[in-house]
Amino acid sequence: MKNGELITLGIETSCDETSAAVVAGGRKILSNVILSQTEWHEKFGGVVPEIASRKHLESICAVVEKAFQEANVDFNEIDLVAVTHGPGLIGALLVGVSYAKAVAYATKKPLIGVNHIEGHIYANFLENDFEPPFICLVVSGGHTHLIHMEDHGKYTVLGRTLDDAAGEAFDKIARALNLGYPGGPAIDKIARMGDENAISFPVAQIKGSDLDFSFSGLKSAVLNFLNHCRQKGTPVKVEDVAASFQKAVVTALVENTIEAAKKTNCRVIALAGGVAANSRLREEFQKRAGDSFEVRFPPVKLCTDNAAMIACAGYYRYRQGFLSDFSLEAYANLKLF
């Protein structure tokens, strides 16, 4: 405990970032170290699970040590150990879970397993005066969820993708356009130079659901457009394709989120996940919200996977009386509730 505040060590290894953070009182970031593996995966155009888990094994000890140094604390001063135990890549998750269990056992401190999606939601609480209820759009490479957070630990999933996650679609289209990996930032950058109305790509309407998403049809439409152009020898203006594709994704995300807020009578909308850093998505939410809704974004550095958000979520789970034991396991497809 430091200055009367509980100190949480957060561990995040669900995909290709090895991260450790020290957070005081659930919301004050003392350190948040993130070691990216992008250079190891970009040559493959996406994350290779075996490489990711091996790199986590190589890095986890040094990353935690650096987090302690930056926070000016040591193992004896932490009060809680919070770790992502799903969803994610199973081998990558196991590295973090095993390390966190070892720390909790050695220090005799409480262990808290955290759902990765819940962690993204709690990124909004870090360094902000923010409380439920609200609607949260969690949108990343692996997840696209519309969640009504009524209170801490009380969630209702109102909508989700039925196929590709939005971030996954960004990566695949970026690869088709030879823009490199990760695709989200690459498309965001080049789309600013294009005409988003140049090509009319479809926005999926899901039968029987007002709030679910589908991006596989949009992905196919873009790939079919590119193939058609190549077969006809028609020049492809990459900026216009990127901008038009991005507009279709943003339209689907914003429309469903605004509708969810109306249905639940929520005036506050929060974004979370890597795609929440997209500049066009943020602009469109601000435009559509007007005076009817308050839109919150985490800082860009907290949109991608990081351990500070896991520490924050773990702290609030602990405050609710939740504890994990040493049978805690990693689950690739862990549900939010």
C-alpha cells in the first residue's frame, strides 16, 4: 500500500504485447510498460501464435522489472496481482497466467483473473472521472462488442460481430492494399488522403438483430473490387479504397452504438480497444453525438493492449469481493459473463 492506496500489479500477454503495469488506487498509473512484438510478426502479415508465446517467455521478467523500476516499488509493496486469463491466444495467455500465479504465491498476495474485454472497458477509468452506467463499444483486432455496463461487474452484451472483428478486417484489407501490418493505423493514415465517397461499399444489416455486426461481406466486397480492377487493368487509387472501406466500417460501428445508447437510455458512450484510436471513428462519434450523448475515449496509448487496464479492472473486481485461486486457467474463448 502506498499513500493509503492499494497497489496492483497488472500482467497482460493475451496477444503480441508483453505488458506489466503498477497502478495505485485502481486509477493512478505509476508505470505501464509495453513491449511490442510487431517487428517479429509484420513479415507474416499478422500474429503468429507460437512466436508470440515464445517472445512473452523471453520478455516477461524484464518487463515486470522495468515496471517496478518506473513505479519505484518492489514485490513486497504490491497488494494485488491482476492478470488477463482470456480471451486471447492460449499459449500467450498461459505465460502471463503462470507468471502471475507464481508472483501471487511467492508474495502471498491476492490473485485476480481478468477478462481481456473487461480490461479494455476499464481503460476508460484510468486517470478519468468516469463511472457507470454507459454504453461501451469494444472494438479491436479480435473483438467487436457493444456492451451496456450498468455497474461495476454488471454487463449486458447488446451486440457483437457475427464473423470478423473490425480490427481483423482492417488488417486483412491493409494486407490486400500492401499497406503493411498492423493494418488499422496504416489505413487510418492513408485514408486521410482519399475520397471516402469514391466507392460505395456495403454496410451489413443483420436480419433479426439491430445491434450485431458483420464485416466479412464488406471485406469480400473490397477484395472483389480489387480483383475486378486488376482483371480489367483499371488503376486502383489505394487512398480512395482505404477511405471508402474505413467509412463503411465506421458507419456500422457508430450507427449501432448510437442505437444501443437510445435503447438503454444511456447518455454516455465510451470507446475501447485498438480501433478506438482510429481518428475517423472518433470524429464521427463526436459529430453524431451532438448534445444528445457524451462520448469518452481512452488516451490513444491505452487503446491497444496494456497491463494498466488489467490492473484497473482487477482492482475493481477485488473491491467487489472477487478472488481467483491457484487453479486459475487461461481460456482462449473466455466469455465476458
